[in-house]
Amino acid sequence: MLHSKHPLPDALYSAAQVRDLDARLIAAGTPGFELMQRAAHAAWRALRRRWPDGRELTVLAGRGNNAGDGYLIAALAQRAGWQVAVAAVGDTSALTGDAESAYQEARSAGVAITPWSQQPLIGIIVDALLGTGLKGGVREPYASVIQCINDSGVPVMAVDIPSGLCADTGRSLGVAVRADLTVTFIGLKIGLFTGDAPDLVGERVFDDLQADPAVVAQTPVAIKRLDTFNLPKLSPRPRTAHKGMFGRVLVIGGDLGFGGAALLSTESTLRCGAGMVTLATRPEHVSAALTRFPEVMSAGVHSANQLMGLIEPATVLVVGPGLGQHSWGRSLLSAAANAQRPQIWDADALNQLAAGFVSLPKDCVITPHPGEAARLLGISTTDIQADRPAAAKALAKKYNAVCVLKGSGSLIASPAGDLALADHGHPAMATGGLGDVLSGVIGALMAQKMPAFDAACLGVWLHALAGEKCGATGRGMAAADLIPVIRQLLEEQQPCLS
């Protein structure tokens, strides 16, 4: 996944919010055509930075303001001596307002504008077909044009958003442009960072078009994008620190055949700074746990009765990694559900919760992947992926818990309606055990007195960036590879000593 070399803002907005912001900027005194010209100049600058040796441009223009941006980009390229062609999809006589003015400027610059007729696509393609207002599926002739773009094999720059990508959800609306570069304006759209977006947007470049910060500040942020400058802070430790100051985490899991999941959670909990860590698992796994980390108090438990004594001194519980769905796991989960302790529920704990075997206690974090989220809400995985922000908020509200909806563009939602997004990650992370590592990281942060939402935000960001760094070497990543990288990132971002 590529990112702009320039820092992106942390505020993400819905398409309606950005349209409203655009209207308020115009009402405050910036003419709409001037904003369109600024957008065209910003896109043209980004295009030349990305492809400095380019000399040919094909602009595919629709009928709205997105098309107006495209016509102005074509005029800039024509005046710079490039070979430029515009293929107009739809009747240009239907253009109105600023888009029609942009069309006339392109004509005045000598740009060749012809109706779309499946002509060859040469040079660099500028996608100026469909903007952020698209909601339903892409219709003809746009669907065929988008398919031609994707089949062309030439570089593509999308203006504001790849055509066919939903600006609110990141869902491909039937078919969407696969861009190498997306230049977006005024406010970052939610749909550029989650769902199908990472496969479609390419490098992201943002330009605020010199928007008045006072006007922008009037629009509430829909989602906070997590970055180094806005991460929740884990307090430095005093030099007189001792283990009792940083919590005792109890990891509960590891049924027969699934012991590794519990070990991964335990190790990540230990390495992220919990003062003391206890593992409650099948007796058959204790020797392996002692061999792997003698620092952890590993206890073999046969039943919930044996678990109660381990719950009593714990400050945070991590429940579910490798827990299984049989009687052993059910009995342990029942005991945890009745404990008045902050908890992180993952994996089989979530499957049992979805099945109605237990109720979630208060002060919990749940960390479902899309399949688990679908079971928890009683809908399909397709429905979850169709609107991930809405799904994350629905889970947080239904279970009165902080929800981490894992996946590309992981989302963190609080019962109060706060929503954050982590846009790091790597395809090499598509392997087993990474969720077990994440639950341990969050548990360790909560044990160090971070509020649940903050711990989830910091934990997800650390986990995603560690995966991105490990994934740089390619396939074959193991979940345990992330743990030392997470520890290093945590120290870089949140030093132990001030």
C-alpha cells in the first residue's frame, strides 16, 4: 500500500460533509470555479511529480464537477505542450455551471474533445468520470469505460476519488477504477481508507484548496485517522516503578489443538509492558508455555472453578484466543463473563457471544474480523464489508463495548460514537495468529491504565504498522514476527522514560 510522501490530515469526512464544506467555502467568498481551478492545478502538480517524463494525457470526463476538474487538467496539460485528448462520456451539452465553464476553457486551450467510442487510451489516464455523489451501482456506459481503463495497462490518476468507489464506505459499486494515484480535495473521504479502497486508490495525495481553517473547523470530524501526531499517550514510567503499578493480565484460552493462539496473546501482552501476566490454559500446554516464557505464571485449568482464583487478582482479562467452542471453553468463558474486570474478547469468545451462550460484561473491547462481526450482528459478511464504519458503530452500540473491526482499514468504535481508523497494514498480514497478538497488545495497554478506546486505538495502530514493516520483506510472515517490532514501535512512540 502506497501513501503520499506528505503527511495526510487526521480528519476523515463523509461525502455529504465535504459537499457541504464546499458549499460553505463558496458562500464565504471563494467562487466555485476558483475552487475547481485550484483542484486542477493541485492534480496537475501531483501528476507531474508522479510521472515526470510523461508527455501524453487522456482525460475521461463525465458530466458533473468531477468532469470539470478533468477539463481544466486537460487545458493545463495542453498549454504545457503535452499531447492531450479528452473522451467525453455523455452529452457535453448537458454540462452546466462550473463544469460547463471548464469545458469551454479546455476548448479555448485547443484540447481535442471527442465523444467516447472505445478509442485507444494512451499516455496517462485522468479519471474524471464519477465523483463522490455516486451511491448505487455504476451504470452503462460508465461501467464499460471503467473496465476499459482497468484493462488498458497504462498509468491512471483519479480525480478526487476513483470512479465507482463509494466515498462513504470504500465499497466498489459494481466496478471501480484501479488508480495508481488519487488526488483528493478539501476533506479526506472515509471511503479512501477502508473496504475495497486499498486496492483501488494507489498513492493518496491531498490538497485542501486553501480552504479557510475557520470554515473547515465548523464541520465535525466523522472518523479520526490514527497517525504518529495524534496517538493516545501511554505515560512514561517513574524511575521508582515496580511491577505492581502496571497491572496483572490474565489470558484465558488454548483448548486442545489451539494452544498456540493463547501463547501468542500471552507473549504480546508481556512484551507490551503489562506488569504481570498469567496464562490460564489446558494443562497439556503448560510445559510449552514455561519453555517459551518462564516470566509468565502459566496455570493448567480443568474447569471454571479453578479459574476463579486466577481471576481474583487480575486487573484485565484477555479472553478467547484458542478458547474453542466446547464445554471447557464455555465454562471458562462463563466465569470470565461474570467477572467485574475490563476484558478483551476475541476469536471463540466472540463466536460464543454471537451464539448467545454468554453476555458481555461492561468495560470490554471486542475485536471481530468481518466474519465474526457478521455473526454478532446477525447479517452477512458482505453486509459488513459494504459499510464497515456503520458496522463498527452498530457493534459498539449493541454490545456497549469498544469494537475493533479488523481488516483493511481497521476501525475502532466506542459506544459513545467515537470512530477511529488505522490505514497501515500489508497483504502479508493475511495469516493466522495476528488477531491473537492484537488482543494481547490491547490487554497490556489497558493494564497500564489506558482507557479502553485509547488502548484499542494505540494497539491497532502499533499492530498495523508493525505488520507493514514486517510485510516489506514479502510473504511468509508469522504472527510472532510482529511482537518484537510492536515493542520497538511502542518505545519509539511512547518512551518508557521521559
